[in-house]
Amino acid sequence: MRVRTRFAPSPTGYLHIGGMRTALYAYLYAKQHGGDFILRLEDTDRERLVGDAAQIIYDSMKEAGLCYDEGPDVGGDYGPYIQSERRDIYMKYAEQLIESGDAYYCFCTKERLEEMHASGATKYDKHCLSIPLEEAKRRVAAGEQYVIRQNVPENGEYTFHDLVFGDVTVPYADLEDNVLIKSDGLPTYNFANVIDDHLMGITHVIRGVEYLSSTPKYDLLYRALGWEPPAYMHLQPIMRDARHKLSKRYGAASYKDFINKGYLKDAIINYIALLGWSPKDNTEKFDMAYMLENFSVDGLSRSPSIFDEAKLRWLNGEYIKELTDDEFYAHALPFLEQVDYLKGLDLKYLSTLLHSRCLSFADVGPSECFKDMRTEDDLSVNLTEFVTAADKLTPDMFVHAKNKTDAALARDMLPDLIKLTEERWNDLYPALEEYAAAKGVKKGAVLWVYRIGITASPVTPGGATEMATLFGKEETLRRLNAALELLSRQ
Ligand code: GLU
């Protein structure tokens, strides 16, 4: 049997991280078994809103390396792969179920259903099941509005096997006679998933745990149509915290959101793989090749996982370390370009200074600038704020116990530092070293005074002369002179 799995998102305009994880596991499972991975868009719930929303899904999946063998934009032998384009397929199966007594026409009005629910009913009461089939067909032919419902047994229970949850038993009493075909002639998810998965030859259905308890209904449909149900793998959700699912309402939740927050696609895929699956050897950082080798169903979790952005940041930092300076620059540039006060600086040079210090590309700006892109813990990260901090210079910033510096020493040294900057710009570092030796102070003292003088920041992404190089000779002199002026006023 050739393994075939599918990812079946609704084109909502963004690819939720939970959906992407489902896609990843389905992809891994298919590819591990030498099988096919299929993309199917389930758009029958809404007005045909495919367009852009579909494109976001195609692009995100391909970018993340989840290449599907068949799908709306790549074709395949089992198409169409967009549900609304399959609308003519479903009716004949629904009619077959009606003939076998596994489904029935229902003419209940909205008002009747509302009354039924208002009087305490929790599920449809099978009212229309008693209409003789010939009469129901006459009413349909006469143009009366109808839906088609599944006829679920009233007594007994159904047991099926799930590869994650083991044997699952659901009493029929918990199940409702759901609508299979809506009054507009389109199938509901409850029907389309069965027909599509069967006709597309899907052998393993991997999807969210919210469908676990409905699975007996789907199996009944497969059997009524004389088909073998697929194997199932239901996945627990990804949570924001113990009580809430990760959702768009509470900030980032889609693949693109995390890309925009400055995470690398490989880090995102790596991290979401860990949300619900643990490799036997507990490795945390791995690539697609590792996952293809090591993914296994018995490592899938039966409980929900919590999205921990601090952990994603850590992992992303590990990936960032592996980038070359050029790659880092290419990723960081769009973020650097958004920071006004960096305009005019050599961003390439700045990015090499920032490379070893960033956990996400959003770190390259001031804390305010990328506020929405950071986690709460990260708001203190301000790797470039030194550029503007010089205005906030105060004399006490020169105090450094270990270097034995203070404002008085700084005032004494600054005229010399200005002179050295003017005369020895091209070999500034050795010039400062020689100066320290001649003056009988620590090299650290000279570098500290220099760096505080031009940045007013105790923490900067590079040393004194690197900061000077970044600003350029003219700006560095302007800053040193401003520092001297400030100290001379004291
Ligand atoms: N369209 C459904 C969803 O997005 C698909 C569920 C499934 O994979 O069967 O939840």
C-alpha cells in the first residue's frame, strides 16, 4: 500500500502554526514511507475566497520545505484539489446513502430547529427520518428546501483505533445526525472529508484532535459506502497558556507572523516539530533530514503543548549563529532599514557587530521600534539604542571601578583622544593602546572613556574603535567634542 497523507486547510488568509505542524507531520509521515503528500483546500464553508488566501498557503508551505506532490497549484491525478470545485462529486454518494438508509432528507425549518433547541434538545431529534422515502423524493422534486442528514444509530457504541490515542470508544448517543449536504447543495466538512479522503486515496488522516470524537460518524459513512476507513492520527492543539489556544486574537499565531517577528523558517519548523513530538534521543535542534529519519508516531504527545516563545528565540539564536555574516545581513537588512536613526550608517558593518548578539532579527532595532515583534521578556533588548543614547550622556557614566575611571579622568583624556582620532584614524586601536601605555593607565580605561564618550552606553555590540568605525570619523569627532564640552561645563 502506498502511503498517502494530506493537509486540508481552509483558506482563511493565514497559515496557523498549528496547521503548519499538522502539515509537517503529514509530510514527514508520507515521505518516511516513500509516499505522497497532498494539499487540499477546504473552502466550502465560505464564499469562494480562495485567491490570495490560497497563495499564502502555497507560498508558506513551499518556503518552509513542505513540498506537496499534488495540490491546487501543482495538479495531480486526483483533482480538483479545491473543494468548491468538487461540488458535483458529492451528491451521488449522498443519494447512495439515502437509498441504503444511512442518510435521509430533512425538511425541518430554521424555526423548528430553533424551537427544538430552545426546549432543551442538544441534538437533532430525527424528526424527518420518519418521512417515507417516496414522499421525501416527491417533496424534493417539487422544489422544497432540504438538507441531507446522516442516520447515526441510536444505541450501542463504536470503537476505532487512533495511532496517537489508541482505541477510542464513543457511544452513538453522543453523536448527532449531522447535515451531510447543506441546502445550497454543498457538502459539510462531515461529509466532504470522507468522500475526498477516499477518492484521493488517503491512507492516513492526520488532523486536529477536535475531530477525534466525530471519527465514528466518518467511519460509518466509509463502511456504508463499502469503503475501508483510513488510519487516523489526531493531534493535540498548540496552546498559548494552560487555558487558551494559540490564536490570532492574542498576537502572533501564523507562520508569516513569526517570519515577520524575525525568526528563521528553519527555526520555526524545528520548533513547531517539537510542539507535540519528541525525538527518542531528546535532540532539540534538528533539520528536515533528521526529522525524516527520526519522526515516529510513538513520539507524538497525547497532551496539548504550550508555545514558549522564549524557547523559539533561543533556538532561533542557535540558527542565527550558523549564518555567515552575509546571510545574517540579508535577513537583518529589512529590519535595520526600518530604524530611522540608523540611516546613513554602514548597515553591513553594523550587522556584523550585531550578528553574535541577536536571537531574532527584530533585536536589531531599538526596543520601541519592534515592540510588537518581541516577547514581553525581550523588551529590554536594545542593541542599537547606543546610536541615539549619546544625547543622554552624564558625567557619572564615566565611572568604572575596575578600570579606575571617572569624569575627571575622562575630561583629562578627551582632548588627547580627539587629537588621536584626528591624526591616527586609520590605526586608531594601536594608537589608543600606545596612549594608555604612555599615560600609565589600563588600556581598558582608555577604551571605556572612548566608548562611553561616543555612545553613552555601557553595553554596545562592539568595542570603542568598532563603534567609531560605525559612526565614521566626522561623527565620532563630533561626539567626542560634545562629551568634552559636557565635562568642561561641570
Ligand atoms: N479543513 C479542516 C480544518 O482546517 C481539515 C481537517 C482535516 O484535516 O480533516 O480543520
